[in-house]
Amino acid sequence: MIPDKVIHMIQHEMDFVKQMDYANYFLFVEDIVREARHRGILCQGRGSAANSAICFCLGITSVNPMKFDLLFERFISPARNEPPDIDVDFEHERREEIIQYIYRKYGRDRAAIVATVTQQHQKGAIRDVGKAMGLSVDTINRLSGSLWEHTDEWFERERLTEQGLNPDDPHLKKTLELTAQMMGFPRQLGQHTGGFVVTNGKLTDLCPILNARMQDRTNIEWNKDDIDALGFLKVDVLAMGMLTCIRKAFDLCKVHYGQSLTLANIPKDNPDVYQMISAADTLGVFQIESRAQMSMLPRLLPQCFYDLVIEVAIVRPVPILGDMVHPYLRRRNKEEPVVYPSAELEEILGRTVGVPLFQEQAMKIAIVAAGFTPTEADGLRRSMATFKFKRMVNQYEQKLIKGMVAKGYTIDFAKRVFKQLEGFGSYGFPESHAASFALLVYVSCWLKHYYPDAFAATLLNTMSMSFYQPEYIVIDAQKHTV
């Protein structure tokens, strides 16, 4: 029997999707995922889409948001007034098949890849204008070296003088004046790595389009920010090398061992696999093969899938700089008591022993402890995560502190919570994204443990996949009795 909580969660999402008229968008993504699986191409949705129960039920993502109690508002928020943005990873060697499927089924007159627009910045602008104004290469180099980007004025007279230039020279002043006008102008039109827009009518009725350099590809001339502002629906059709590696390993296992393996039927939570991971025997596997990850594994000692979710997220700049790693390890290893200010915060932070590691946790703290609505909590996350919204941080800080004090928390504790949330807001990992990656971490480790020959062969056949040179992969395979 399906629990009432699950039914309520799915109904809540369905009501919102119908209200915003996004149903066709989800069906489009489900269509390309189904086509990929029909062709035998490994794929999985990732990022904030894993917060959606609809995406899970449609098979777009492999992470059950109900199991991890993930927030739908991290994926779509009514206040953002933005369409959803679903990222789907495909095997990097076969992604073009899916791109061409989209063009064939939906038509190149209605489907196109988003552009990327490079803008003129200070040093590039001074070089372009300097050449046009007839300055020598030496003068342009000295002029570029005199720019100082960390002041309100983008150049300083003293620095020009230090470079042997005369700041009062009319020709130089005109060059700097034109450079100031050039900054921010579009410089180069490029192709997005995989951002697709699909429209009901013809694209030419809405925006300019052009043929890409690659054969049988069409681009629009607008970038991601443009289409977000205009409300275009976008799907990121991305490539991931590890999916190619895993699929090739599955093929070898079928040929040589008669095993029909899929991402879904790999045995879960195998203790021997976690023992290998805890010993940092992870050369060549997904996400946890770097030296930093290998040094963390024997300290964290993962024993279950959620431990891998934490491992993926914790070896990141902000958890390390924000002094979250050591408290987490001490509490996990019973070297430090875990104290929760309230039962409601224990429910949110219990799985991470009181240390907020994920963006969703920041949002839940704001909702539960400060009385934020889910939409306001997403606004808090965005204000911390993006410089474009920095002006709103103070507004949310006051609301968070007042809300927590009103619910019985001390001012000092409320300020400490906000400081901690602000500290990891810029790079805090979404829990849904970490969970999507953790699945591939486990599968690649399982293959390495049980079929090291097939895994090593696929690494060598997909050489872009590893940090390590072929000889290290061969030596590691020999250690695994290959």
C-alpha cells in the first residue's frame, strides 16, 4: 500500500505541473530517455530534477526523492517564475544519436541547441581596441598590465604611469574611452554543450536560428539567460564518460561471463564493495578516485549508499573551508557528542550528525526553524548561491533570525546558523545531485570488485575517463588478480 505522504507529495507536484502547463515538458524528457534505453544507451537524470517524484516515476531519474525526503521546491519554485531545467546524462560516445533523434522527431524547425555568448572583458577589450587604434604590441601589453580589476575604477593613473604611459595623452584617453564602451559587448557566439529548446511552433517565429559547424545541428542565437528570461523550456542533453565505461563493462560481462547487468539489477549495499571503498582501493572509479577522495575514504569508512552520497558532497571547497568536514568526522566516529538544539532540527540534520552539508538541508532549516515558505527558502538558497542575488541576502538574514527567535531559538544560535548556511551556500552540493552521482560511484566500484578485468579493459578503451595513465590502470588490474 502506498503511504499517504507519498500520495500527497506526488499530488502536490502534479497540481503544480498542471497549473504551470509543464506536462509536455516532462513527457518530452521521458520520450528521449525511453528512446535512449530502447537503443541500449545508458542514461540518467541528475541535479535538482532528482528532487521530483514525477521525474522518478517517469524513469527520468533513478533517485527516489521520497526515500531521501528531498524538496520539490529545490527543482521548481512558484516564486521563481522559471520553467524547470532537467539535466540528463547519456553515454558520451552515443549522445549524438539522441541529439539526432530529437531533430528527426521534433524537426529542426522546432528543436535547436542554445548558444553561449562570450562577452568582452577588460583585458580582451583593451587588446581589440588597442589594435584598432594602432597601438604597438608592446604598448598594448603594458596597457593590459596596468588594469586593476579590484577597484571601482577599472584603471588607475598611477599604474599607467608605472608602465611608462602618459594617462593624459589624448590618443590613449580615447583608447580607454572606447574600451570602456566595448566591455560587456558580445564577442563570440558558441554552442552550448547540450542545452536543447523545443517549441510548439516554428523557432523562426520566435528567435534567429543558424546551422552549427557540426553536421545536421541547428542553433539558436540566444543564450541560457535569454531563454530563461523569456520562459523557454530547456533540457540539457549532456554526455558522461563513466556511463560509456559502465555500459562497455556490462557488454564484456555478458560476452565473457553470461551476466546481463543493468544499473537497476546490481546488488545493493554489498559489504565487500564497501570494504574495498573504505580501503581507498578506488583507482579508476567514478568521482572518488582523486587523491583528496582517497585520503577521505579511510576516515569516513562508507558502509551504505547514503555514506557515498555524503562522500561525493563532502570533498568540496566550501565544506572543507567552512570547517564542516572535521566536525562531521569526529561526530561520525563518536569522538564528539552530537547535540541538536531541537527535535525538529534533529529530524533535518540527523543523517549528517548535526552538520548541514546539502542545499536542501539549508532550505528545510529555514522552513522548519524560521517559518519560511518553501518558495522563500528557495529564495534564500539562491541569494546565497549566486552573486546576482547578493543584494537580497540581508533581507533573508533578518527574516531567518527573527523567525528562529520567534520559535524559541537564541539570537546567537540563529546568527550562527545563518553564517553556516551562508558559508556553504555558494558551493553547497544539492543532496539530489550527490545521490545521482553516488549510484554511479557504487556501480563502478561493484564492477571493479567483481569484474576487475572487464572494468580495466573499459577504462583503457575509454581513456578520457581516468585521472591515471594506462600503466597505472594495468598495474592496478594486476593487483586485482587480472
